[in-house]
Amino acid sequence: MLANAWIIPLLPLIAFVAIVFFTNRNQKLSSLISIGAVCLSFVISLFVIASVLKNPVASEFELTWVDLPGFKIKVGMLIDPLTAVMLFVVCTVSMLVHIYSVGYMAGDPRFSRFFSFLSLFTFSMLGLVIANNFLEIFIFWELVGLTSYLLIGFWFEKKIASDAGKKAFITTRTGDLGFIIGILILTTAAGTFNFKEMFHAVEAGHIPFGLLTVGAIFLFAGAVGKSAQFPLHVWLPDAMEGPTPVSALIHAATMVAAGVYLVARTITIYLAAENAALVVAIIGCFTAFLAASIALVQNDIKRVLAYSTISQLGYMIMVLGLGGFTAGSFHLYTHAFFKALLFLGAGSVIHAMHTNDIWDMGGLYRKMKITAITFIIASLSISGIFPLSGFWSKDEILAVASHYHNPIFLIVGVLVAGMTAFYMFRLCFVTFFGQPRDQEKFDHAHESPKVMTIPLMILAFLSIVAGWVGIPWLKHGYCSFVFHHEPHHVEPNFLLMIISTLVALSGIYLAYAMYYKGSISPEKLKAKFAFPYKVLYNKYYFDELYHAVIVNPLLKLCDFLFTKLDVGVVDWLVNGVGNFTVFLSDVKEWFDSRIVDGAVNGLAYVTKGIGSGLRRVQTGQLQNYAFVIFFGLVLIILFKLS
Amino acid sequence: MDFPILTLMIFIPFLGMILILLLKREQESAARFLAALFSFIPLVLSFILLARYDGSTSGLQFVEKYEWIPSLGITYFLGADGLSVPMLFLTALLCFVSVIYSFGDIKERVRQYFAFLLLLEVGMMGVFAALDFFLFYIFWEIVLVPMYFLIGIWGHGRKEYSAIKFFLYTLFGSLFMLVGILALYFTVEPHTLNMMVLIEKAPELARGFQLLAFVAFYIAFAVKVPIFPFHTWLPDAHVDAPTAVSVILAGILLKMGTYGFLRISYPMFPEGAIYFALPIGILALINIVYGALVCMAQKDLKKMIAYSSVSHMGYCMLGMAAITVTGISGCVFQMVSHGLITGALFLLVGVLYERAHTREISAFGGLWIKVPVYSGIMMLFCLGSLGLPGLSGFVSEFMVFVGAFPVFNVIVPLAVIGVVLTAAYFLRMIQAMFLGTFNTKWEGLTEISGREIFTVIPLAILMVGIGVYPSPLTNMIKATIENIVHLVTG
């Protein structure tokens, strides 16, 4: 089965091509082709995971793509347990999102195009996870960026949506600058693009430590862009302008996890370059806190979830930086299911209410039971409540953090867990409980069709049980499947489990007290902490800052370079040379016509004058001549005599 | 060599030109037909060239060599290697495509137009096939004449200004080349203009002479590429030229510059190439970043694409300056890729301009709704130009980076910034023109026609083809480039 794993990404690609060129007009057929392709890929991914489980070694299959000195690329696949898990995650979420979209996108005039883009995305993401070398992963990395751009701006008539797409593409590409430079540094030093050869070179110490550190940090810049880590996190909340199934698939469960996947895939490098790993951990930790704090006060249901995603990705990045390969990838796996569920649930609510603002909602539990229950399950899971899957993966992360000599990572980790529980249940209470705030919208609300609720239920099931494979006292669990070199067994730390559960529960209780019972007034808190509230509400003013410091000066620079330097100096010089040449020829013309020609003409004039003067003498009358001769003779005689 | 394929590729368009001139003024469709036919035959021949070219050796193939003016050591000497075969093919393809495109937008003095276009093809083919300096210089200068008239007569805007600017600028450059050629001729014993012999004799040339000669040729080629600060003829000429001529300007004429470097400057004056590697690398960086920044300030679509050529040709120069096999392969790959992508972009700008009579980016909006096929194709080529993986531009840029990074540790990371800037100006343009609310002013805009699609399809196929699987092209050029690098670095 492994040798044919390339079929998994190929099927969605075929679906994309088929829809674009053939079935574009037939909406139903297009969606069926797209869904059929991803379902088949899902089935094959199950076989792959089964055969990797049986025989968990990395397998590679190669084909020469380009062969130049220093740039020999063999396209191939690297299928190890990490890849197998990712294939499973991507296929599962993608399949469910495809099905859900049939309901969510019904009636959209660009229905077929939507499915073709979903297929293109699935192809690119699957290609990304099976890549076996740096160039290949970068190619698919950019392709997922493209599909993300296309899907964020899917409703491109809205300026805000096309703005968001552009912002996402350019911001992540800024991170990719680092990615490219990192690839250049590392591959030049190691002399290979292939992951395994590179890792061998790293472990054998063939790459100087300094280069390795610099290369690893640049490489991480790519992950910072894609996984929306500080300081490139600004694009992800805006990306919520895309259709909600897209937010679930791309901007929550899979593509944004690509950065985490990249760090996990190259964990060997980070384990060897401790300083770079520390940078990774600090960025992740800081982002986790920063995003969670913003999420506390946002009012758009999707934006809260977006900041929650950034925060959770920060968690994963942090733990990878601390060397927790198993814990990081495990949280990536569980997070995919409950975060996809949260977004699809939010989509179901938005579909019913036609608004994103949670303060227009309320009491929806009565109208949308399935959506509400599944959403709450996901919220419990992300908050890390026993025994849902989020509990196990979050616990793994905190356990790794607790082993680090500086307690800061553990403290922030626990704090973020509490914040997460708070803002998630703030959403739950405001949206699903209490009294309807907008009666008219409430009256029109209804539960979504089965094609949407069934994926919700499946994801709810996964949000509960997916983490059970990683229960610490399980003998052949996740830890003995996805590991780096040696199975990574963290002894279950009951004290930590109890503390994190208590923190999560107190977060939930605080949300309950503020937004359900009303025993603590949010308004009073808001008034009391007006300044911090304003800063958080405005997301620490990152967008404004970037506009003032980067975007606007850059645009001014471009304008300056064009009008002042290019037209004003360079072309001015060119035209100046031209004009000077014309001026010179004018001068020369003047000189020619006045001086040179003047001299010539003057000579001619003088000659002519003399000539015409002399001409008078030539009268042609003999008597005149005779007179002159006679007179001359007389003069000569007189002269001789005297 | 039994079958004079290169001679045929050069002179069949010439024959076509003569036949067109023999037509009567009103026989416009006959002129169109003849132009299509006589640019199609070289295209077919170029396919034969591609098929029969053996990429495993760096030696010359399809050689034709006859004594011409023996007393001056001048020969009629044609031949092709891994450097010229892709360029000959690109020339044949873009000329044919340009002729077909011109069916629609050229309505005045049709006969003369196509005659000039075919003469242009003669010159360009000759440049890429000639291996004798005398012949090379003749073809090099032949290109100027039809180009001058094509811009000056059938252009738009300040066409006379642009035409004369182009002409004088290039002529200024060629004079330096002429001096260089004469200096070479009189320095080498026995006097010869045979390029291959001159390359063999290169090690005998004094270092000082090599540096001087390199500079002389540099000016000639830098104007053509164009390298900052010799680039300001380009936006004017490209913008004011008729569509098909912009395609040829961007697609082929610029490559005559880089081709000249690789055919003449680098192998003949290796000392110069090594000595000036860093300055050229820095100028390449300026081209890339400065070109991209200036693009962002453009309001006219065609001008933006014209300036994007400045930026993209910078990648060629960066790869070349590194003098590594991968870097120069990236350069040649970029020459082909840029020809395909920018050629197509100019065609597509022409398609829009013909209908809307404006190229102001901000005058449009939401076109994706009205003309989805046109918008889709345009966006595909924009993505190609901004270096999206899977399309040819990415491969060449990456090859340049990989090839140049070991040599230029600082310049290359700075040049990578160009990748982001390019994405930024293309996405801004796409957003302003194709996304957003539809500007109802363009309610009457018609979709791209079948003939117009026909002209860009081959370019799209090749762009995707060598982008997905670059080996056929890299294998074709590799041996020749290894030889060049060997000649330069020893």
C-alpha cells in the first residue's frame, strides 16, 4: 500500500482538473466528483496508517526531478508515522468539510468553483505532508498558500474579503522569505535537499553549529507565517472572511498546522540547535498568551475561534521548541478535530442567524440542539476537561513544559489553559443560553440540514475519543507510534492533571458567573479596566502599527523611487543626454551657418562685391577702352618723365 | 551537415517578407496568411531542432560553415548548442504567436507591418545562430531597424519618442560592441572573427585587455537586458509598442543581452567575468528589488508588466554573476520562462486594451464576474510571474537562488525580498482589476476570443510543463553550461 500512497494526493488533483475543465457547469456532478475523490483518499489513508502501524519505518520512493550540481532533487514520498497521522487527519477533516459544504454553500453561484478549490487545497496539503525533501515541501507549502488566498477571497465582490486574501498571501510570503533563506543555508551546508540525508548530516555534526542555528531560525520564519505566530499572526483573524467551511478546514485544522508540521518534521535540526529551539519555544509561548488574551474580549464568533487557533498553535510550537515532538504532534492531531468542529458549529450558527456577532445571538440551544451540544463538546475538549481528547494532549504538553528548568513555560501554559476555558465558555453561554437578543433573527433560526449536522456529530465523536490513543498508561499508544528516535514516555503526572483541570474548571465557572448567572457584571469589569480592555479589543493595535511602520512607508518609497529616482533622475539623465546632444547640434548649426558658412559666404560676398565693382569697368565700348589706354599711356609717360 | 536547418530558420521569414512586399497594397488577408505561414515553418523546424538536439555534449551541432570573405577571416558560420537551441525555439514560437495575435489589432499598412515583423524574426534567429562576429553584428543591427518602424508607426502614445529612444540607446550600446569586436580582431593572431576560435584563444589575452573588452561588451549587452541604470528605454518602448511587438521585445530582445553575455563576454573574457562578478551581482540585486518597488508605484498595467521585466531579468543576471552551473542554468531557465510568461502577459494586456482602450489599473474592478475565462488566464500568468511553484518562474528563481547563494551569501538573501514584493504588486493589481465589485462601466466588455486564447495556450502549456517537470530543459542546457563555467573558472 505504501508504494502507492502517491494516489492519495493525486485523486483530489484529478477532481480539480475535472471540475475546472469539464464539469464546471454541473454543480451537483462537480461536488460529487470532489467528494468522491477525497473519500477515496481517506480510505487509502486508512490502509496507509494500518501498514505503517504494522511496520513503522520511514519509506521513501523517488524520481529525479532536476539534476544539477548542488541542486539535485529527487521527488519522492517520506511516509513515516508522523506522515501517516497527518494523512489521516487531513483526509478526515477534509472529507467532512466537503460534505458539510454541500449544505453550507447550497445556492452559491460559484458552487462548482468552491469544490474545485477545496480539491486543489486537499491535493496541496496532502502533497505537503508526504514530501520527502525541502523543495517539495516548499512547493506544496506555496500551493496551499495559493488555495488559501483563493478561498479567503472566495466572495471576492466584498472588498474586505479580497483584502483579507491578499493580506494572508503577502504576510505568509513574508515568512516564506525566511523559509527560502533557511532552505538555502541548510541545504548548502548539508549538500542535500532530502530530509533524511539532511538529518543524518545534522546528527553526524557535519553542519557547523552557527550555520545550523541561523538556518533553523530562518526556517522557523516560514512556520511563523503559516501557523500565524507572533509577529506574523495578523492575517489569520482577517482570513475569517472566507466561507466558514474553509475556515474550518484551512484556517483551523490543517493548513495553519503546516508550520507546526514543518517544525515537527525537522525536529532533528531543532534538537541539535538548542538556541534556535529556545527561540521557537519562546515565540510559541508568547503567541499562545497573546492570542488567548485577545480572544477574551472579541465579539465575532469566528474571530474568537481564530485567536483561539493562534493560541493553540502557539502551544504546539512551544512544546516542539522544548523538544516535545510527540506532545506537539499529538496536540496537532486532537486539535484538528475539535477545532474543525468548533468552526463548523459556528458555521451552522451563522448559517441560521446570518450574523457573526455573538451579541445578536442567545438562547440558540432551544432551536439548534445538535449544533449546541456538539459545540459544547468541542469546547470541553479544547478546555482540556477529562476525559475528552483535548485533556490528554494538553496534559502531554504541560508535562513536557514541567520538565524544563525554567518554570515560565509551565506557568504560561496553565494560565493559557484557564483563559481558553473562559473564552470558549463565554462563547457557549452567550450564544446558546440566556434570552435571544435579536428576536427577529432568532425566530428565523433553525437547525441546519442533516448534511451539515452529521459531520458535526462525527467530529464530536472524534473530539471525545481521538485522544484516547494517547492515554499515558496505554502500552501501545500514540507515544510508541509517533516518536523521535526513542519512544517518549512521560510518566502520568497526577498533580499536574489535577491542577490543569482545576484551572480549566475555574475558567468555565468564571464564564458561567459572568455570562450566564450574571453574578459578576462584565460591564463593570469593562469600565474598571477600560484601558486594558481597549488594547485587547483592538488586538494590541498590530494592524495599525504595521500599516504605519511598514505598509505606508513602503508604498511611499515605491512612489518616490519611481517618480523621483526613475523618472526624475535616471530618465532625466537619459533625456538630458538626448537634449544636450540636440543642443550641441543647435550650437554647431549656429556655428556652421554663422561662422563657417559666414566666412565662406563672406568671402563670396567680398569676391562678388569686388567682381561687381570691377564689372563696371568692363563696359564693352571701344572708345572707353581707348580712352583708358590713352589716359594710362599719358600717366606712364608723365611718371617716366618725372 | 546535410540539411541546413539553421539557414532555413533564418531565411524562410526573409523569403516571406519578400513575398509580402510583392503583394498589392489591398491584399491584406494574403499578407496575413503569408506571414502566418512563413513564421509557422520556422516553428516546425525549431521542433525538429529540439528533437534532434543531443543535450549530452557541449559541442556545436547543426553546424554550417562556409568561407565568405577569406581575406578578412570572415566566414558564414552557424551552429547551435544548449544555449541557442532554447532561444531559437522561443523566437520561433513567440514570432508565430505574435503574427497570429496581430491579425486582430493591426488594421493599417498591414503589408508593411508583417514584412517588418518577419524581418525582425530574421534578425533574432540570426543572432542566436551566428558564430562569426561579422555575421552576429549584422543580425544584431538588423533587429533595430524593423523594431524602430514597428514602434514608431504602429505604436501608441509617444511612439516616435519611444522608438527613437530605443533605437539610439541600443545603437549607443552596439558601438561599444563594435569597438570591442575590432579590438579583438586586431589583437588575436591570426586575425579572425570566428567566435569559437576567439574563445579558444581567450587564455592568451592579457588581463587588462580582457577587463576593458568585458566592459565594452557589457555596455552593449547591459542596455539590452536591461541592467540598471540603462533600463529607462524599456518601459517607454514596451508601453508604446503595439502588443505583438511588446511580446517580442520582452520575450526575445531582452534575452539577446543575456545571451550575448553567455555566448561572448563570459567565455571570451573570463578574467572580466570573475573580476566584475560582485558588481554585476549587486546590480542584479538592484534590478530585482528596485524593479519590483517601482512596479508597485505603477498605475498603467502595461507599464507595470514592463517594469516587472526589469525585476525578472535581474534574476538572470544574479544567476549568471555567480558563475556556477546551477546559477547559469537558472539564468537560462529564466530566459525561457520569462519569455513565455511575460510574452503571454503582454498579449493579455493587449486583449483588454483592444476592448477597453485603457490600461489604467484603477479603471477596472470585478472583471472576474464579467469575463471569467480572460480573468482566469490572466491570473494564471500573474501567478507564474510571481513565482508560484508548479509554474516555470518558480523553478528558475529557485535555481538562481540555490546556484548563487554559495557565492553571494548576502546578496541572495536580500534578493529573496523581491519574491515578496513581486507577490505584493501582482496581488494588488489582481485585486484592483479582477476582484471587488464589478465596475458597471464595462458591462459591454466581451470575453477573450478563440484566436486570442489560441495564442496564449502554447505558452501556458509550456509554463506549466517545465514548471512541473523541468528536467527536459535543464538536461538540454546542462552540458553547454558546464562548458561555459569550465571556460570561465578553469
